[in-house]
Amino acid sequence: MATEREQAVFEAAIKLGALYHQWVGTPVSPATAATLESAIQESVGLQPYVTGITVSLDRSEMTGNIFGYSELKGTMFTVDIRTKVGAATCHARLHRKGDYPLMEIVSCHEEPGHPGH
């Protein structure tokens, strides 16, 4: 059985992966980006163990096609997510690193005095 710390890491990671694959390809423009950021935050924030999420989309990459919009790309995301399972918390993020949308664990903490099970 996984520890609370391992489960908190898993929850953060799986939610970032799902977010990425669910939203990439969505039509977006600078005029609709704030609405999309909010929708992603509210949607992912409903899921179990999520205690906080912020989503920012890089509008400089939103170059319109002939119809005036672009498609959301992974490199447009900056996402910070926090999960909590029992006494364990995890902070993970999705952000651009060069030309790659990198997902990584930023930190994990357990409240002192808890065994993590």
C-alpha cells in the first residue's frame, strides 16, 4: 500500500497529465485565454485531494490562424497544483522548459509526528 506522501505525489502527477492531454488542442485566443484558465482551474480543482491550482496560459504563443484563433499547446501552460493526502502535501507544476512542456514535483512535505500511512 502506498504511503500518504506517495499518494499525494501520484495525485498531483496524474492530474497534471490528465489536464495536459484533456486541454491540448482546445481553440484559444488572447481574448478567451482568461476564461479558459479559469475553466481549467475550476474543473481540476473539483477533483479529490486537490487543495489548490493556478493556471496561466502564455498569450505570446497564441498566433491566430486564418479564423483568428490558435490551438492550445503544452508549451503555453504554466500550472501549479497542490495536493494533500492525510498529513502529506505535494506541490507539482507544468511549465515550459526550452521547447518542452515539463512536469515536475517541486516539493513534498509531511506534517511532523504523522507516520504517513
